[in-house]
Amino acid sequence: MNKTLNTTLFIAIFAIITILAMVAGFQYDWPDNIHTDYGFPLTYATHTTSTFAGPANIWYVDTVNLAVDLVLWLGTLTVLAAIMQIVLNKKQTK
């Protein structure tokens, strides 16, 4: 496999992992509060569907956490792709 294909494959797989981390929800069922948190590693959105008073449809979105999540995932992707290119270029020159 050539270095371009390796890097492209890595970026595609990492992009899929990033999308899954951003859209995956973790549901918490407590007797007086049912809600789903979105985002990994930081929770950027919470959707409350049930409270002590009854059914609810409340969204809380923290745009700072969303931005930090995106910076973490995309920054990690950029750094790892750059390291991968450097390593593959060193192997090719030998």
C-alpha cells in the first residue's frame, strides 16, 4: 500500500469515529429524571424527556463544549495524520 492510501484510509476511519463520538447518546434513566447526553468526551447537549412533573422535551446545548469537542477530535486527527506522513516519508527515503 502506498502512503497516500494509508493516510486516506486512516483519515476516513478517524472521521467515522469522530462522527460516532459526536452523535452517540448516553441515556440516563433515573426515577424522577430521564435524559440523554450527547458528546464525547465533553457533553455538549442534554435532552430531558421525563421529569418528576411528567413528560418533558427540554434541550440544553452548550456551544463551548461542542466547540472544544470538535477542536479535540479534529486537532487529534490533524496531528496524527501529520505524524503518519512524517513516519511514512522517513520510511520511503530509506
